[in-house]
Amino acid sequence: MFILELTYTAPVSAVDEHLAAHVAWLDQQYEAGVFIASGRKNPRDGGVIIAVAADRAAIEEIVAADPFTVAEVCTYRVTEFYATKTAPDLSAYREQLPA
């Protein structure tokens, strides 16, 4: 599982110019089953996405296609972790530690 932390590198007005395309991209990732939660940070200097994928390379490819990335209005920090404990409703995402 991955935590994707976005940090804006441009004024919010510049970010907002690409917001509709970013939301469409988010919707595509939800439909593909990659994203399970996302939202703005408070204060609004970026956002956070919780994602599942086969590996980091797949996540890096997805992040590179974000319209915010393409427009160079944000940077991403990608953190991989093992979701060994979850709320009952997220049990399908529970992982085992590698051997």
C-alpha cells in the first residue's frame, strides 16, 4: 500500500487551473481500483492519496500521469507501507509482511 503526499509548488490559483483534469484523473484511478481515499491537506498546500498497486514502479507511472505533475504545480512524496492491520471494512486490503 502507498501513501502519496502532494505538495503544491505553485500558487493555489495555478493549481486550480488544472483541478478539473486532476479530478478526472483521480476518478480514473478509483475506477481502476488503485485509489481508496484522497483529499486536500489542511491548510491547503497539497493533498494525500491512499493507493494500492502491485509495486512502486506502477505507482510512479500513475503519479507521472497526474495533470498536476504534468503541469509542474506539485511534487509527490511516495511512502510504501504494509497494511498489516485495518478497520474491518478495509480487511480486503490487509497485507502480510514479506518473509
